[in-house]
Amino acid sequence: MTINATVLKNTVARCRERGVIIPTFAQMRDPSRVPQKIKDRLKGVGLWDIDPVNLFRITWKNEPVERGGLYNDGNWIEFPSSLTGVPARIVGIVGKWFPTGAHKVGAAFGCIVPRLVSGAFDVTTQKAVWPSTGNYCRGGAFDCALLGCHAVGILPEEMSRERFDWLRRIGAEVIATPGCESNVKEIYDKCWEIRRTRPDCVIFNQFEEFGNAVWHYHVTGGIIEGVFNRLAGGKTQVAKISKGQNLRLSGFVSATGSAGTIAAGDYLRTISPHVRVVATEALQCPTLLQCGFGGHRIEGIGDKHIPWIHNVRNTDVVAAVDDEACIALMRLFNEPAGQTFLTAEGIAEPLVGQLPTLGISCICNLMAAIKTARMFEMDARDVIFIPLTDSMELYGSRIEEYRKSQGAYTATHAARHYERYLLGAAVEHMRELTYFDRKALHNFKYFTWVEQQQRSVEDLRRLWDPDFWTETFAQVSEWDHRIEQFNEATGLLK
């Protein structure tokens, strides 16, 4: 890290003034490392409160309560065969219990904190710009509110009303760009305009900021490893698996979006070399599947390009999911008629009550996991993990919109959607990648990042080198060292 001592001094002073202590990546992965002083403060703070101590709630291991919670071993949902129609065990790690209700607050942290502790971003004079298709700019705005600096959120105008309303309430400047979640280039164009016209702004572009991928590699990868070990070593295995058989960490399925979350697959490969890393996207915009384009309704998974931080060399399969299926299952999981139908089909009521924990892109991940289990004929020994990045709490207006446009949701709708999109999910619109398929997707980055975003061909070639990613993910130890030095300089932990 290159250190700017003058800016760093400003940031230390601001954090001392506002009582900001910065958590290390190691503490976010394992909150047992969090100082007792911090835990005592958390007992009186709400999950979404604009209180700097909530930086220590940027973890998958928050207690699932709205106020005063500390930590647990993680929050996850296992989807039974009666719901999925496949014998493989599909497990979702729950993002609802992050501040802001989505795991993207962690990705934003991973992007801004290395710059804070090195003096590369001055919270006292500069504004942080968060280009996003939704949750990332919310996470960045939240982090900025805790730090007392100005946030600029950029997101497509067709995103849910809840996103815009919350950003304005928290005091962020909001810029709406044309189109839907697949219109990422319009976001990039706005970033270039800001670079030209607003010199006090710093762009934190999640699609190219390696801090995004590094956070998920260590923190998201870590929670999946922990949950898998609990499943494999506990009573669940005895109850579900025949004698003498062992569970296998067989898959990790994630919508690509900014390609931060899918970096957890790079970590899982180090502990389970045969895990299949599956990138999912909307069928209406099959960028990875067919180098295609289009618009879609799966909010939060911007596409039409390959993100700079996507290590496509480590992606095994592409699965495209119909956005109509996601909308149908959104209603099945959230409408009273849908929940009543599922209960009548034998789905346990506690699980039915948890289904609103899945936002629209989470449903996409679930469908892709079902398709993956079918494609590779996985059985009860196989465990597939998916991120449940946010919940329907962030999309309530969408339910109302579909009630108005499509009418009331009935038991007949529920039966059709359950049979067609869950039990009847087929192995279609999937692509198992060869070495040269991966190389082709890597080369596809050229048209966005070299031609449009001023990256060099040499940089692009470097991304194909596996050593590059090993070195990139290893940076976290240096970052944690700098964070500890920063906290020592503020004196707030004494």
C-alpha cells in the first residue's frame, strides 16, 4: 500500500471525532475476535441505526434480531427436496441480517476501507461515488453515513422504489440512470461524466474494485465453510444420509452481478477442489451463456459485460434463469395463497415462513442450484450453497405492482408455478465451460474494459494468470495490519 500521510491524518481525526473503530476482515469472518468493548455497545444499537459501531455488524454471523443482537454461527436455510424436487441439499446463507438488509454493505466496506487506512480517500474533503444496480450503493451510502462523508449513489431508474426512498432518507445524493439492472454501461457513462466534472469525487466501482472480491473470498467463503462443517459433523448428517456416506461440498451457485460474491467460489476451491462454481444470470440477458444482451427483471444482477474482478478461469458452469420464473416464485413465496398451497403440499410451516427471506436474485440462485443438481445428477450426499443476498423487505412495492397488473394470486397460480418452476425445473439454458470457453469469456472483457474503460491489454492478460488471484486475495493480511494501526492511531480502543 502507498500511504498518503497527510490524508491519513485527516481521516484518523475524523474517525476519532465520530467514534469510528474499523473492524478487520478477520473479525468480520470470526466475530469472536471482536473486543468486548464493542459487543457491549452493540447491545443497545439497532441493526440499521446510523451508529459507527454497526461496522462490526458487517458479518454473516449477526443474531437475527432487529435490535441489540450480538453474534451466532451464521444464519442459513436448507431447502428440502419437497420444495426443490431434487435430492441434493441446497443451503442458502441469509443476507437479511446485515445492516441495510443486504450483504452488499460488506462489498462496499471491502472497497473503501483499504483506501481509508492508506490515505487514498479523504473523508473530510472528498465524496464517495457508488455505481450500482441497487444494494451496493445502499451499502456504500450506509458506510459513508457512519463515517460522516458525502455519498453519491448511481443506480438504474427502474429499480424498486424502496431503494430510492431509503437512499434519500439516509442523506445520499441519488443519480438515476436510464434503463434496468442490465443497463450497466449507462452507469459507467455517468461515472466518466463525474470524473470530468466533479474532481472532488472518488469512484468506488464494484465491478472493478478488487476489495469487493477479496471481502467475499474471505468472509463469504468463510461462512460457507463453517456452515458446511456443521452440517457434515452434526446430527443432520446422521438423520439425512445413509450409514457410511459422507457429505460433499459439491456446488456454489451465485448470480454474477459485480462478480464479488462469486469470488467465494475461489476460496471454496481451496478446501474442496472438486466444487462446481456456477455463475447464473437472466435468460433475457444471456451475456455469459451466449455473449448476449437484453433487459430483465431480476433486480441487482447487472450484466451485458464481464466484470473486471470476475475470475472466469474459476467458473465451471453458466446457468441462465427465466426472469418470469423468478417473478412467479416471488409471488408463490410471498402471497398468502401461495404460502397456503405450499403448506398443504407438506412444506413445513417454519420454512414457508422463511421464504420471504429470499429477494428476487436469491430466487434466481435457488433455481440455478436446482438446475445444477439435475444436470450433474447430484444425490443426498451433495451440498450446494447459494447466497441469499437480500430479502423481499426491499421489494415490497413489486408485489403490489404485480397484484395490480396481473390480478389476485390464487391457489391455481400457486399449483402451476410450483410444478413448472420448482418440481419441473429442467436442465436447459446451461453451459459447462471448457478451458477455451473460459478463455473466450475472459477475452470478452476487452470490449468493456480496454475499449471503454481505459484498462490496458497487459492488465487484461495478467488477469488470466492464476498467481494474480492468489496474490490479490492474500492482500487481506496487509489490510488488516493497516486497520489495526489505524485504530491504534485513533486511540478509541484504549
